[in-house]
Amino acid sequence: MDALICPECGEEAVGSLQTTDGEDEGLAEFDGLDEDGELNYTGNSSLYFTDGCYDSDDVTDEQGRLLLECPNGHQFPWIKAEA
Ligand SMILES: [Zn+2]
């Protein structure tokens, strides 16, 4: 899906940025979009959880768009296709 392609290097995003309490950051991995156009998360995450807390929040830009990251570490907002 074009919406998941990094505008800087052309690689497909591998995860969405997550944070716990605004401190620890990591990636929630996905492998593309499902048939509903939603991110299909694999359940893997690179987040390092502290204090046994597994609650994490999506990281968004100032327009509320989910921030994605490509394999090269570029971050860009997910422009979700209209249903
Ligand atoms: Zn990139």
C-alpha cells in the first residue's frame, strides 16, 4: 500500500511508534493492511516495558496521524485511505 511507503527511501513501514507514559519509545510491528484498511499488527513490539507495565499509547503528529517508521528509521505520518 502506498500509504505505508516511506517518502524518504521508498521502503515499506515496519511498525508504528508507541510510547509508555511518554517516556519509553518503541515500535509495534505490523505486516501491512488488512482487508478493512487497518494496520495488521503482528503482536511483536520493540518496546522496552518498565515496571511490568504493558500499556502503550500510539504516537501521533500534531494532526493526530499515527507515526510510522521504516526499516531505515525514518518516521512519517500514516495518511489513511478513505473508506
Ligand atoms: Zn525510510
